[in-house]
Amino acid sequence: MNQNDAEFAKKVFDPDYIGALDGVRVLDLSRLVSGNIASMLLGDFGADVIKVEPPEGDPLRAWRDGGESLYWKTYSRNKRSIVLNLRVDAAKAVLLSLVEESEVLIENFKPGTLEEMGLSPEVLLKRNPKLVILRISGFGQDGPYSPLPGFGSLVEAMSGLADRTGFSDREPVLPPFPVADMTAGLYGAMATLLALRSLDHALSAGQVIDLSLLEPLFSLLGPDAAIYNLTGEVKQRVGSASNTTAPRNVYRCLDGKYIALSGSMPSMAERIFQEIGRPDLIDDPRFVDNSARILNRDELDELLGGWFATKSSKEALEKMRAAKATVGPVYDIADVFRDRHFIEREILVSIPDDDLGEIPVANIVPRLSATPGRFSRPAPSLGLHTLEILLEAGLTRAAIDDLIRAGAVKIA
């Protein structure tokens, strides 16, 4: 890790950590990002997450940069790995025995797959009536699109997100990282906690959470549906500008770096006009209020862009911050490593890694004052905990050997 400019906080693993979710066992059968995000969040706060992997492992392990499975190392911390070949009946029997001692099961197979495996929600809930089953899919468990493959890129397009992202004279832009999966993971963790809370209050027994990738992402568009219904207007792509407020954009400075600025409040817009030496713009009919500024956004951006172009990014930030404007630098990941706020707040921390010595990761969020999350264990190698988990489940070593010979389980 390149830490020439700063030394980041180092976090050690605390295997004895007891968190707010202590006593909650999660069986995570999911693959790739969405389910792993949900189970990671639960594991960060003390849940015992058992990652149930096929013999070839979660495909997330194959996402490599620099020859290392950094996505796996990041998203599968605080989990244990067991290899179960669910194509073998004996492995399904092991899974059902684990279900009896678990509170949560997460899966993101194509709808109908769990049923085809003989592991339908009805079967699972019969074995454990209090089980919370989180089912993540591209388009939901029913509806015309439910049988379709549901990768995040598709729903980032179909949700309306891509159509709103980018510039009006160019193609829609898909995000370069798995926004749909990450958003669903966040919703999934929240939904799981809601379901567990309903058990605490005896409002329900176990239940099934039907979570698509599409719906959480669509919800991020906020009032777009209401706006279209009322006005007939389809919001257009405006680059880094905004359909709802002006000034708001990124501006290139003299040194080639960019500054993001948002002047959504009238008083802030006035302070910005004062700072750039144009107090006359306050009463200019083109910019007198937010609605006028939106209509004349291009002219406003040209004026502001001209001011930023004459200042270094450091000078522009200092002047705008002194004027109490809302501004910030446009960072790349290298800038994050040097920023004192990231360092002092421990937003980015280093955790031990067997292959690399240590790796930088985003710290656990959110921050709880009484029951904060902890790094309790590193992302496991494939099947690292198979034997441990099977012994905990009460199987004898002879029975485990039989499972190995049947190809039902794999011991690391």
C-alpha cells in the first residue's frame, strides 16, 4: 500500500468481539456483490456469518486486480466459509441442519432456483419457523421480468439511473462500480433487521424478504415519477449540473484540477456572486432566484467557470470556503490517501492480510457510540471453516469423512 503521504490507522482483528448482533447466525448462499454487502454489514456488527460456497467458490473470488481478489477480501470480512455442494442431497441435508440453528438465510439465485433445489422457503420455514429469508434477484420473485438474468448493469439502465447520468449530447452512462448491487445490499441488511425486530415483538414468525435490484435503485430517483405525472416532463441529462438547483457543477481550475460547487440556497448564491466580484448578478433577472438560474444555467456556468479558470484549486477552495460557499475538490483515490479528514476520521483504515501484509479498506459504517462494529476476522479462504462448522453442528468426524467421500463438502 502506498502511504508516502500519510499513515492510516491500522485495525487488528478481534475474534472475541461481541457486537449488537451477537447470537444472530446468517447463512449466506449468495454470489457476487449484493448478498455479500448485506451479510458483511450484519457481520460487521457481530452476526456469525457463514458463507456457504460451491466447490468452485463464490465467483466474487475471481474478480482480481493486481492478481489479488480484493473485492473478496473487502466484502467478505467477518465471515466463515463452508463448502457445500448443493447438487448433492447429503449437502442439502447439512444445510437444513444449519438452518435449524440460524436466524437468517440470504440467497440471490435466479427466481425458482431455490425451489428447484428442493430448498423452497416453505421447506426452510418448516425446518425453522423463525427463519428470515432474504431473497435478492434482479427483478423480484414475480412479474414479467422475474425469469430474466438480473445483473446490476441491466437495472442501472432500466431504473432510469443511466438515463439521468451523463451529458445531453452523449450516450447515457452506466456507473463504473456496482451501484445497484451495493444499494440492494444496504436495503437488504435493513430489511433483515426489520424482520428480526418483528420477531422480537412477536409481530411475525419467520418471513421472506423479496428484494429486487431494480426497486431500491428506482427509489433513488425520488420525485421524478411525480414530476413526470404532473408536468409531462422527462428530466434530461445535464452532466454535473442539476435539474433542481443552480449554481451546481464542477469547474476546472488553473492547475487542471476540478472543484465541485453547490449554491442551492439563495444566501449562498449571493455569497458566491460576491466572491467572484459580481454582486450585480444578485439582482440580475437571469439569476435573481433559483428558477431563473436554472433557466440560464449555461450562462451562469460560463461566468463561474471563467472565475475558477483564473485560480489554482487551492486558492479557489480557500476563497470559496472563506465566503462560506459549499465547495469541495474532486478527488481520485490517490487524493483520498493524502486527505487529513480521511486520516483523522479513520474513514480509510488498514487491516491485516495474509497475502499482502495489510490492505486499505473503508472503515465500518455507520458509527455507533455504544455498540460500534469491529473487524473480527479476515475474508476466509475457500472452505476454511468447513470442518469447524460441521463439528459445531454436531457431526462426528466419521460422518464428515462420509460427506467428503460423497462430494457433499470440501475441507480446506
